[in-house]
Amino acid sequence: MRNLLIGSAFVSFSLLAAPTLAAADDWDMDADGTITWAEVEETRKRIFETFDKDGDGALDNAEYTAFDEARAAEAESNPTSLAKRAVAGLSRANTDLNLDGRVTRAEMDTAMRAWFDNIDKDGDGVITKGEY
Ligand SMILES: [Ca+2]
Ligand SMILES: [Ca+2]
């Protein structure tokens, strides 16, 4: 269930990570119809570049609140089902794995890796359209 929640929200990360990323297809950075783990890691990097204001490698309470607000604003202005699901799906409940109030790169990595492995049903390390 946890993985499913993360997964449903995951494809909306691109809507949130940066204003320049407007479409879910932006996940697929080389536009070849697949999402690789490298592309997932790139998106995670962008999330931290955008929201980790003090650059300490973790989203603290205030920084995560800004991330929450960005997702809420995105869902408001672009009310796709993916954007709406991202509001709850990417909440601290799903990413702050040790419940210490901060989401580290490692925690985000673990959450996204779990999602990736869950969706990549044939285990070839690549998510193809239809799998997501
Ligand atoms: Ca920080
Ligand atoms: Ca934590």
C-alpha cells in the first residue's frame, strides 16, 4: 500500500520539482518512451535543488512545507488526477521513513527506489509506457 501511494504520486514529481517541468512526460528525459533509474535520480536531484534551501541534504520542516505548498498550488492550478494525488502521496507520511521530521536524500532515494522496483514488474531496470 505504501509503495502504491508513492507510485501513484511519483509521476507527478515533474509537475512539482520545477516550474519548467510541465508535463508528466518530462520524466522521460530523452523521450524514448521509457523511464530509467537514472532519470528517476535526476528528478530527485531537482527536487532537492528546488526545495533544500540551506543545502544540507535534507528537507526540514519549513522546506518540506514549501514542497507541500508547491504541490497544493500545482493541484490547484492544474487539477489533474496525478497532481491531486501528489498532494497526499508525497506527504511526509510516505517519505519521512524514520519519522524524525526531516526527509533526507537517502529517504527520498529509498522511497523512490521502492516505487521503481514495484512498477518495473519485469525487473529489467527500465519502466516502459504501459507499466506506469
Ligand atoms: Ca535543508
Ligand atoms: Ca527522516
